Amino acid sequence: MKKEQLVKEAEKIRKQAYTPYSKFKVGAALLTKEGKLFTGCNIENAAYPVTCCAERVAIFKAISDGCYDFKEIAVVADTERPVPPCGSCRQVMSEFFDQDVEIHASNLKGELKTMTMQELLPFSFAASDLKEDS
Ligand SMILES: O=c1ccn([C@H]2C[C@H](O)[C@@H](CO)O2)c(=O)[nH]1
Ligand SMILES: [Zn+2]
């Protein structure tokens, strides 16, 4: 799938965003290496911090379906610049994405900024940091 097509899928799911509080709608489309597509939108809550971002919804849908092997993700919002994923989403991405997985940040003007996981969250805290000397 071309990255522009993945952005279109993110735009489609963005319409499902549940955002009565911020009115800020985000869509994400996640593609596995075997070509499976998982989409997500942000889902807010009256208890604001309980909100889940579009990126994490897409990732958690994939993980709950047993899919772990990711190729790329597109994220879109109505922003001036291509929408940057928040810090929490970057950390969740780094848990499941190899360093070369591509993140396509986009906006409704069709601007696209592609970066790798390594570029999006360098020096990230990882499972390997939890290992203690025995
Ligand atoms: O990359 C982002 C940035 C923000 N949001 C959501 C969280 C909240 O619902 C709203 C405003 O922060 O946008 C996302 O889904 N993804
Ligand atoms: Zn986020």
C-alpha cells in the first residue's frame, strides 16, 4: 500500500473520533508487514486523562488481534503542520515498532512528514534497560 493510501485510511477513521471535549479529531492507520490494516481514532473521556489517542487505539487493536509485525503507521489531524504523535504514543510505539518502522505524520492539507521510529524517539527506555546484573 502506498503511504498516501494509508493516510486516506487514517482520514476515514478520523471521522469516528469521539472528541466532545477537545473537538480535535485524529485518525491513525497501521499496516503490518503481511498487509493487514488496523485503524484507530482518538476516544476522549469526561475524566480527561483517560483519553486514548488514535495511534494507541490502532496499535492496541492490532496487538489484541495477535499482530506484532509492523511496517508503517499514518497519523492525520487538522493541524498546520503534520501532526506530531504525543510522548505517550511514542513510548507505546517504541515498545512494538522496530527502529526502522516508518511513521507518516500528515494533515488535512496533504502535507506529509515521514520519520523512522529511531528518529521519532531516540534514546528510548526499553525492555533491555530493565535487565539487572545477576
Ligand atoms: O498525536 C495525537 C495527538 C493528540 N491526540 C488526541 C488526544 C486528545 O483526544 C486530543 C487533544 O490532545 O487529540 C491524538 O489522538 N493523537
Ligand atoms: Zn498520543
